[in-house]
Amino acid sequence: MKTFIFGFLFSFSVLNAQDAMDYHFVFGTETDAEKATGISTALPYQPDTGYGFDFGTAYRVTQHSAGFSATAPVYFSVDVPEGIYTVSLVLSGKDTEMTLKAESKRLFAAREPINTDDSITKTFTVAVFYPEISESYKVGLKDREQGTLDWDHKLTLEFLGDIVIHEIHIEPSRKTRTLFLAGDSTVTNQDVEPWASWGQFITAYLTDEIAVSNQASSGASLASFNGSRFDKILSQLKPDDFVIIEFGHNDEKIKGEGNGAWGLYTNLLTDFISRIREKQGIPILITPTQRRAFEGAKLKETHGDFPDAMRKVAQREEVALIDLTRMSTAMYEAWGPEASRKAFVQYPANYFPAQREALEDNTHFSNFGANELALAVIHALRQTDHPLKNYIRSDAPAYNPGQPNEAGSYHIPLSSRFELQKPDGN
């Protein structure tokens, strides 16, 4: 086990080789871990030490006798090997709330009320993955993915809310099942605000007995994902792990003989299912989310035959299917042409720093929209007898796609990292 006590006195020890991947951080000016005491200090992340407050947020940290707090987002990073980790946070707070994210804005707690002077423990499970597949083979990341938190060699935790963090304990989780996500920009963990996807919000509704390894990519089609991207998932896939596949937005742009919904798309879906099953994994298909494309009060279908092609493959191959095309259609039409804007990245000019022009995106989601889609996926799973439903948290709210939540009713604190350029695949 590695133990770190933050302060002028600082202890580091590796008890034995088999525990070398167990990290324990203790914060505060009056710590007694390892019998050491000291005056705590906010230490910035440094590659040579491999831990610390990241992205220049050390100055935001307020020190307490038994921990640290911050009213603005604070990032804490630790160099860890690739793998699945259980993160335990010892914390406290009075009349406040906390929002917790990890890596590329994966949500684990959304404005969770905290009102205790006593320490409580919050536990969640997070997947850390590297681009490397073997010594000579790695995922072909796009330029915009270079340096994103999902694909670096660190585990980054993001704290939002005036809570006091006393300890962070990170340990390998060797028995956890994994849910892999393969998809496009509507699924991937969007690294920066104001972009979001259902794949990075569903983590808040699953138990810590399963880790979500979201390796979807903005702009991806089945054809472009078929290569190093899919090979990466297969290299990590264990028996009884789940793989969700959602494509369609970008596949329709591939033209030429043999392509299209009933050609390349159908063939690749069938091949993906076969290769997952060869590894004793469990495939799940999700039809593509609708675009916000209204004709009057109704949506026009922009995905052509692709949803039907996926439905047919699911039936033929006896694979579980979540029909997000139909659910998202019901949701958007329930909101209507105007209110549905709140589900997407549509903001007036000057809403965000250095945003001189209005953002008008009918494909990519706001935090509200991403959360609604995640709830729809959870709803669909609950209607099945699929084993993945056993990992839904008991307190995950009920949902009806035909009667979605009031547009704009869901708010979480924004992360402090922004980019105004649209993700690929718009």
C-alpha cells in the first residue's frame, strides 16, 4: 500500500509488491496516519511525484485541520496503471452538497446532500484505460483526444461542492464486472464543457459492483471503430462483461456500393457481436439517438434505415436491444420544438467565457439532455430480464420517455474546463 500524508511532514511507503497499486491519501493539518502529523499544504501535480492537485487548481484548495475543501472545481490526479479501481472518499460537510466526477467528466454523484460533522465514506468504481494495446500497437487517437483525461496515464478525480475531503483511498477492484461502451459523440465521455453524453451520466445510476469503460469516440462509425478501437475493448474484455454498441449518426455518411444500413453496417454489427461472444462477453445493441430535427410538432427521421437494420440484427442474433431512437423521439416531441433546445448545446452568445457566437447544436447534448438519455437507457434496462439491470442502483429514479422531466430542470455544477468547438460527428 502507498500512503501519502499531505503536509510539511510527508510519508511514503510500499509495504509489499502485491499491494503496490493500493494508494491512500490523507489530508489535513492534524493527521495521525502512520503516526505522522504536519501542516497540510496544497501540492500541485508533478509528473515526477505522480500525484497532486491538477490543472492549476491547487490555489483553490482551502485547508482544514482534518482535510481540504474548495468552492470551485478541484482536480486531484494520481498516476496509476491501467485497470479497474475502487475509489473510497472519506468526507464530511454541513448543509451542503457534493458533485463528484472522474476522468473525462464521468459523473458519480450529482449534488448529493451532505449534512454531517461526522465522516462518511463515498465509494465508486472507475475504469482507467491507456491507448496502448501491446508494445507495438495502440489506439489511433484523434488529435483532439490527445491529452484528454480518459486517455492519459492518470486517474483524475474532480470535486465540486463545499465538502471536506479527509482521505482518498484507491485500490484495484479485481472482481468487478465491466460495461464497455462503443459508440460515437452521443455516447463518448465528452472531456470538456458544455458538451455531454449519456455514457458519462449513466455511471451515476449504476452500483459500484460494475465499472463503465466508455471508449466511444466522437465522429466514429462502425467502420472507423473496427480496428484499434474495437481491438482495445476485446483486449480487456473478460467473460460475462457487457459491451453496448450504439452507432448510426456517422455510418449514414459512408457512401458507395456495399455500404449503407443493409450492407456494411449490418455486416459489421454481426461481426462485432460474433467477436464479443468469442470472448464470452455479452453484447447489447442501442439504436442511435434522434437528432433535434422538427417538422412542425413532429420529428423527421434522419437516420434512414439504420435503426431498422440494427433491430433486425438484434432479432436475428438474439441480442438485447434498447430502442433509443424511439425513446428519444418520444422525449423530444413531448418537450416540443422550443423546450427541446434545452436538451442540446444551444446557448446564446457570451453565455460561456470567450463565447462570442451563439451555440446551435442539434446533435450533441447539454448536461440536462445527457442525463435524460441516461435515464431512458436505465428505464429500458429495467423493462427487461437482462443481467445488466441487476447493477442499477436502487435509488435510480423511475422514468417515462413519453413524459420526460421538465426541460432544463436538471442542473449540476459545471467543470472548469471548456472548449467551444463542436465535437466531431455533428
